[in-house]
Amino acid sequence: MKYAGFMLDMDGTIYMGKNVIPGAREFIQALNERGIPHVFLTNNSSKNRLQYYDKLVSMGFDVKPEDVLTSNIATARFVVTERPGKKVYMVASPEVIEEAKAMGVNIVEDDPDIVYLTFDRTITYEKINKAYKALLLGAELIATHPDDVCPTEDIFDIDIGPFIRMFEQMCNTKATVIGKPNRLMLEMAAGEMGVDPKEIVMVGDRLYTDIRMGKVTGIDTILVLSGETSIEDLKASDIEPTYVLESVADIPKMLE
């Protein structure tokens, strides 16, 4: 297994909620020892980059802030470059809004051109209704990622996917979705690592985002069974990973 860089999902791949996946620290250590670049790539936009960095450090991982790439970082970059100057209403936690604002997103409370939807654990009916009314008046819907659920220590929480479908149906619109499996995430990760996108492998626990990214972009993938996807899910799916492993703990011996 020889790759120029690794894209690593976090929820369900490196940890589950507050619990580290057994062998994950040793896996990251193996990459560091071999000088293999890697980026922690998450669709979860409920926190900002520094919060994820702090979490990884607190769990004992040897990382730098720039090793973390979130769907919010990717979406903010997209809005700034592809929708310059547009007024944006964000459905997001305060720290995620501040991160996007610091990157140059033009945040407003009223009369937006864009409704920017994240995985918002502080969501309220007021926020939902405000976004709904803006979309009815013609605002564009941009979402950070498509995930239906988010892994926790014991089960799953509802994620952003159902909200995307609700707004699409209620407002007769179609969301632009930036996170995995969008190729944009691969290109940004490759830029962070300084490697050719074609020489990167994606490691994750979800067929419809992590592994689908391989199908969309033509890169190899490693499905780990430590998170959302079961063997039964894999057998029922038409999405085929390059490798299937129990967890990232099995990867170091394949790097020998």
C-alpha cells in the first residue's frame, strides 16, 4: 500500500464521539514515522477547525491545526471565491459563524443572497423559519455536507441531510453541497498536503460520502467497519471500496 497522502475521516474512523478507535493513535504515529502526509478530513461542520484540533490533541494525536480540513472551511472558501460579495445567512453555531466570517464570508441576518446550512447543534425553530423564508424569496441554498447522521459514542445523531431535503422540498430548490464526496474536498486536501490528488487514498466509514468520493474522483478508498457501515450495508451497496478493514488499526501492517 503506497500512497503519497492519506485523507482521514474522523467520526467513526479515528474516534467515536469521545472515544478513540483502538489502534488509531498507532496508525497516525506510523504515518508520521514514515513521513506520509495526511489530512483529517471531516464533513462534520458543528465545530470549527481549532475545536477539532484541540479534540485530537486531547485524545493524544500528534497533529497541527493545518492538518484538519472541515466541510465548513471548504464551504467558506467556495463562497468567498465563487460567490464573492454575496450576503450570507448562516445556520450554524456561533464559533462556526465566526470562522466563516474570519475567512471573508459576508454574514448578514436579513435579506441574504445565500442560506449557508451547517450541522448546527444550536439550531432553533427561529433559525429554521428564517432560512425557509429567505429561500422562498429566492436565496440560494448551500450546504456544507450531505450526511444524514453523525456517529456518537453509542448510536447516531440526526445530521444535516434531513434538513437539506426539507428545505429543498419546502422551497422548491436544489442545494449546492460542498463536502465529501465533492471533488473540491479532495483538491483542497491535496493542496494542504502538497501532493498529486491522484496519489491520495481516502479512509472512512461511510459508503455514501467517504467511499463514494473514490468513485467520483477516481482515487483509491479504504472502508473501515468501525463506524456507520456494516458488512450487510456493504453487500447491499453498489459502491465498492478498494480495501475493507475492521479499523485503521489494520493499516500500519499494510504500509510495511
